[in-house]
Amino acid sequence: GGWGVGGVRIDAHGNRDFIKNMITGTSQADAAVLIVAAGSGEFDAGYAKTGQTREHLLLAYTLGVKEVIIAVNKMDTSTPPYSEAPYKEIKGEVSNYLKK
């Protein structure tokens, strides 16, 4: 399926086995959508110094991607479910990281 405007869609899973594919695809991208899990403990694990959220953001920036959309999913597994607090935490942390 297409996006209606043309372009290439790349799905690079968070699994370390897909990093090579992520780098190859991202090097051809103009923009990126990063899905961040809001589930209890999931954001913390992905955003830790060795986490893949930071790694993917840094790789995308290094490869020339300057437009990034951050999508927060799994809000139903946050504590409490659908709470605004985890969303605001994720938004704040990722926004601050992107500004560096």
C-alpha cells in the first residue's frame, strides 16, 4: 500500500537484530515516526542510556533525519491506564533529548 504522496515506508522493529535494516532504511528517509511504549517500565527501559529509544533517535539524526514524529502507544498499559502523567513524562523526556 502507498501513502498517497509517494515515498518509502520502513518498519524497523526495536529488536537489536533489525538495527542494520533500521540504518539502511533511515539513511534514505526524510522524516521518521518513532513509536514509544508508555507501558509501565517500557519507556524507562527503552530510554535508559543503553536503551533503543535514544539509540534510534541518535541514529536518525546522524543519518540526516531532521523531522521526527513521536507516537506514544500502549497507553492502556500505563499506570493508571490512559493516565496523562506517563504521556507528559515521555513527551518531556524525548523533547528535551531532541533539543540537544
